[in-house]
Amino acid sequence: MILAGEIGATRTRLAAFETQGNQLQCAVEKTYMSQQHDGLPGILAHFIKTEGIPVHSACFGVAGPVIDRRVKATNLPWIVDAAAVAAAVIGG
């Protein structure tokens, strides 16, 4: 599965997609209220565990500049770190 997400100050939207030939089919989509969570890794681990999704690739949109694989999310008190996100996805 391919995991995709839009990380925003109000909502974090996640969706898992299955590949069907050269097309993607959305298998599941969930929305989380960003302010109710401490960061993206916890949301990812919960999503993967509750949905039972084997993730093979992932991509996330986060507002803010990425420097050294980290971004301080705009209007959200999170640091999104690529290593922490990868650990959540692999460990999820």
C-alpha cells in the first residue's frame, strides 16, 4: 500500500492506496484533528495499526520548509522528522 497524507494545523488527512495496474484505488481514508495529537508519528502508528495496512511507500504534505529531513509545521507545534515518520510507518 501507498500511504499519503496532508498535514495541516486543523486536520491531518491520511489515505492508503492500492495499486491496480497503473492506477491507484483508495482503500481507506481517515481524518484526525491535528491539535488533539502530539505529532505525526503517533497518528501514523494508530492509523496503520487500526487499519491493518502494510505500507510500502509513503508521502506527506506538510506546510513549512524542510531542512535536513525535518520541518517545523506552520501553525502547528510539531516537528515532523523523516526518521521518526519512517520508524512509525515501519514499526506500525
